[in-house]
Amino acid sequence: MAEIFKEIPEIKYEGSVGTNPLSFKYYDANKLVSGKTMKEHLRVAMAWWHNLCADGKDMFGEGTANKSFGAEPGTMAHAHRKVDAAFEFMSKLGIELYCFHDLDLVPEADDIKEMNKRLDEVSDHILEKSKETGIKLLWGTANLTRNPRYMNGAGSSNSPEVFCFAAAQVKKGLELTVKLGGTGYTFWGGREGYDLLLNTNVKLELDNIAALMRMAVDYGRSIGFNGDFYIEPKPKEPTKHQYDFDAATAAGFIKEYGLEKDFKLNIEANHATLAGHTFQHDLRIAAINGFFGSVDANQGDSLLGWDTDEFPFNVYETTLCMYEVLKAGGFTNGGLNFDAKNRRASYTYEDMFKGFILGMDSFALGLLKADALIADGRIDDFVKERYAGYDSGIGANIRNRTTSLTELAEIAEKLGAPKLPSSGNQEGLESIMNQVLFG
């Protein structure tokens, strides 16, 4: 098969002083960082949808990028050509994982049997390429939002018939995930939410979403899927009120419906910021609830109020992300999926590679700096000291739940007015971060 990206060489690490735009400046796959290679720490994955399908189209204009790869879009020939493009692209970048939605892989068919036939055909091709290259699936999912039938959601739909069709797509998505060796299956926000409370039975919709997830777990385990199921929180878009608003909301949902044994969270940077949080906040919330699973790596634009899915370049953000990932023990079944797309004016094949070089370098640098922050120890030491009052005395009793309001009130009466808490030292800690990043 002829090369699709024949003008693009294999992307190699050339160091931070290099000027070759088609080289890694910081991503050195085999560099050891705290006993693991950079490749093992980051577990970089390619998002099939943005990289192979997104052509720069927006609500104001047609696409700018040619993603035909030498075949007519909307045909099975094009679906197969995208497979060739995907594996050539990943091989040249040294990426060993990818993620997909079912509708990324093949043209959609209204008849589920025809749709499954197309998915079987293309997944056979993917499996062949996987055996040739060693490149594997990170996680799979079903697109339960694009078709008009999902105007009111999938699991949350008011139509049992639509719910059935969604279940069929999830079933096939799980079969493909097992077939392609995936270690995760994701439920992403889609249209699982509402725009108007007056016409919505929220309790019924939440119950039905949970029911769909339970059925997915039962079926997945029955066909040999041993990986993690993920919920990907998102606060808005396309519905006004998404049920999986943020990490805390999703964690509460998981606990409410008894899904703790099987579900974790796939945290996306731009979704966290749309919820009014930082990326690292949602990662921390996921971790302290025991649900840290995987990451969708991108960033938004603070001047724009929607999900822009830009390739990450803010090293403060990637450092703080990797700080949370390392503190959480690193990835197991999850990884760093670049759910990011080139800007509309960046439309060439070379731009596709430059986007991933930027993202991978940004997270490689973030990994190095996060590891340095942890090794430096001053931030950990400060936090430990800040809460030292809870290590002994009445503080320890509060922490161990061995006191009462009555006892605490008696202590407060004896103490009189308490002195001010110790300084939060925000500026000092931010100075430490600058020193580690740029010193």
C-alpha cells in the first residue's frame, strides 16, 4: 500500500535545542523518569475522530483539511483508507495506542445489521494492522449523539426504541473493544442531559442511564472484557444540563448506582475548564474518590466559552496534570488520549504531525517537571505541615471521628478566640513551581 504521508519522515527525539519542526524536543520515549520510561508514563493515544475525521468544518464554513486519504469520503473504501492512514501516522510518531467511536470507523447505516457488518469488515483490517505493528486499542466507545434519533439522549432518551438502538451500539462497541484488545470502554456525555426541566423526568433518565451501564458491564464481562469502564464528565454541550457535569457529579452517580467495582473516570481537560474547574481539580477529585482512570488531553481557550479541543501547549497545565497523575499512582488501564484537533487554518498533513508533536512534547515536559516538583519535596512538606494540627490531640480526634459537638464546644469555650490559621503561602508555592519549571 502506497504511503499516505510520504513527505513526512519518522518523528525522532532531537532535544530541546533542535530547530527541526518535525522532531520531538522533550518527548524521549525511552527516557527513564522515576523508574519508568516516558512512553510507559504517558501511554499516548491517538483519537481516531479528530485526527482522521475532523476537517476544520465549523458552523460558519466548510472544511479546510482534506481527510479523504485518496478515497471517496462516505464509502467503505474511505473507511479502509483511514485505517492505513492511522497506522502509518501512529508508526511515524511512535504512538502505540488509539481510541475510537464506532461512527469514526465506518459510514453510518440506519440498519444496525448493516452497520455491524461494516464494523466487522473494518475491524478485521484494523486487527491485521495491529498484528503487524503492535499498536493496540486503548478504549472504544459508541457515538450516541450524532444521529437525530439521539436528540433527547441515548440512555436518557424518552423513547424505549431509541434506548434499544443505543444498547445495540454499546453491545457492538464492547465486542469491537474486546476484539481489538482494548483495556477501556467509555461512556461520554453525548446528549445525556436536558435543556428544559419542565419536560424532563430526571429520576427516570438517571435510572435508565445506570441501567444501560449495568447491562454493558454484564455483557462486557461475559465476553471477556476485563478492563475499566469510564464515564467522561462534561458540563454542557450539546445539552444545557449534562448529567455528568464534573468529576464530583460523576463520582456521586457511580456511588449512587453501585457501579464502583467497574467504573472509573476519563477526565478531559477542556471539559473540566468548561465546568469552572481546573484540569488538575477534576483529576484530584477522581483520584480521592478512587475513580482515577484515564485522561483526554487537550486544552480550551479562555476567551472562548466552548469545547475547542486544542492541542495542549500550556506547560503549567501539563505539569499540574502530570503531578496529579503521578500522585494517583500513574496509569494502569488508562492513558493520555489526545482528544485534540488542529485549528481550522492548520490544514496540511504536516500540521497533523505538528499538533501531536506539540502535545506530546508539552506532556513530556510536564512529566519531567511534575517529577521534579515531587522530588523537590517542598510542596509536600508544606501541605503536611499546614495540616499538622490534625496529627495529634483534639485534631486527631476530629480526624478519627472520636469526638462530639459537645466536647468541641467545651474546648472552644476554654480557648477563647482562636488564633488565625497558618498562612496558605500561595505566592510562595507558585514561586517554587516557577523555580522548578524555569530554574
